[in-house]
Amino acid sequence: MSDNMKKFVTALLILAVYLIGGIIVYASTHETIPAGYVGYIYDRTANAKDDVIEGTSVLNSEKTGRIRINPITQDVLKYPTTIISKNWTRLEEGDNKVDMSMSIASSEGKNIDADIYISIRPTDIGKIIKSFGTKSFDSIIDNDIYGLAKGKLNGVTQEYSVYDVQANRTEIQQKAFDVLKTVLNDIYGVELIRFELGTLILPDDIQLKIDQKTEAQNEVELARLEREKQDEINAQIVDAQKAQSEKELLQRQTEADAAAYEVAKEAQAQIDAQKAKAEVAQIKRDEAEAEQKSKVEIARMQVEEAELKKKAELENQQTLTDSYFRDRELDIQEAAVKAINGSVKTIITSGDGEGYGGLFGIKEILASENE
């Protein structure tokens, strides 16, 4: 190999060393904050004069994306901004995970293994850092929050008998949720989203007694259900018989109503016929009465007419008679006057009220003679 070639190879090696070194330096001095997380820089050289979270050496500045650090004195702490869920459950066959189920106690001191499902979300990074230091958030959940949750849950389950834990699962779960939620939020800056009890494993002797009790209760329940089923069948039979009786009663009632209707209809027809006859008789009586009244009225009018004719005749006769007797009276008066005094002139009036003048003259004559 020539000297020039050796120099070229040496230069390439040096360049490669520089490139590799640069990449290593860049990688060690830069950190990427993934999506859904925020970063805080822990600086071992920081003090109270720097802008740090109170009581810590963590710079009080939220970072995202690609950031630069001093790898000798600084580390990056990453915290999620989304909900984190954890399953603290017991090992199943074939699992290689760690058994995370909680061992809690009853009021009798009996241990119960419980599977727990929890979901949380960081809300105050300052409180988290002051409470848990520079631990990773996964470590905080699986150690600190796990222990806190176990203690709060254990405090609740100790209020219940081992025989009542299963039956009161929902109530126990809610009580533990309320207590743990308050502590995590107020002290540690973490919001509790979900806290649920999964499978509860009781001691074998307790579980056997509960199973026996449950079996007995199931038998009682089955007997009750069978009795209720039979009662329902009996009730259906009774209802069917009652429905049939009501149907027959309704039919008989309908037939009786129909017969009664026919009887009433016939009676009403007879009443209507009698009323019609009575109305016809009344009309005939009214017609006869009207005819009789008409005849009486005609007779009365004939009588009146006859009376009027008779009266007219009588008045006519009276007139003739009065005239005759008046004439005779005047003749007598005149003869009397002449007999008394032939020289007295006799005046005969028309009979309209002055007809007694002759008598007046006679009276005067008589009166003068008497003197």
C-alpha cells in the first residue's frame, strides 16, 4: 500500500471516529420527550437560587419534544399527560408477570386476595415531584400508589366480616374510591379515575363455608322459585276457571237480558197499543163533544134568531097597538072636550112628548068651570 493510500485510509478512520463520537455526544446531550408526556430536568447542581420546584433540584420548566441536557449533571423526568391504567392482579398459569394482587383483611383478621383495576392521571407535576422525588411515574404507580391504595382498601374491608365482603363488594369499592381519590388529589397531585375490585379470593375454609351456604341458599331459592312457579300455574288455572265462570255468567246474563228485553218490548208494545186506543177514543170523544157543542150552538143561534123574530113581531104589534090606542085616546079626548065646551079648539100633537096638551086644555077648562 502506497503512502498516499495509507494517508487516505487514516483520514477516513479519523473522520469515522469523529462522526461516531459526534453521534454519541449528540445522543448523550439530547433527550426526546414522546407525545403524551411532558419532561422536567433534574439538575444535580441546581440550588435554591435557580428556578426549581420548591424543595427539589428539578428545574421548574415543562419541556416537550427534543431537548438538550448536560448528561453529567442532568437527567430528564417524564410524566404522562393522559390516563394511565394498571391491573394489579394475581398470577395465572403461564404468566411470567409479578403477582400484584392485594392481600387485605376482614374484621376477623382473615386475609383476602383481591384483584385491583386502577386508572389515574397526573394533574400537578410539582406535587408529584415533591412527594415522590425523581422516581419514574411507573415506579410511583406500582410502588407508592399501590401501597397507598392497599392501605386505604384494607382500612375499609376491616369494617366487614369475611362472610360479607363478597356481598358488599360495590359498597367497599365505592368507599375505598372516595378515600383514595381525596388523598391522591389533595396531597400527591394525581387524579383517580377508576378503582375497581376484581376477583376476591377468600381463605379455603371460608370459601368452603360460603359455598355450602350459597348452595343451601340456592336450594332454598330453587324451592322458592319452584313454589312460585307452581303458584303461578295454580293462579293461571284459577284465572282460567274464573274467566270461564265469568264468560258463562256473562252469557247467562246476556240471555236473561235478551229475554227481559223481549218481555219489556212486548209489554211496551201493549202499553203503546193501549195508549193508541186511548188516544183514538179520546179523539172520537173530542169529535163527538165538538159535534155536540156545534149542534147546541146552532140550536142556541136558532133560538136567538126565533126570539129576535118574535121580538120583532111583538115590537111591530106593540107599535101598531100603541098607535091604535093613542088614536082612540085622542078621539075620546077630543069628544070629551067638545062635549064640555064646543067652542074649545082641540090640538092633537104628533105623540113625541107633547101629546098631553089636550088633557092640559081639558084640565084648564075644568078648572075654570069649577071656579
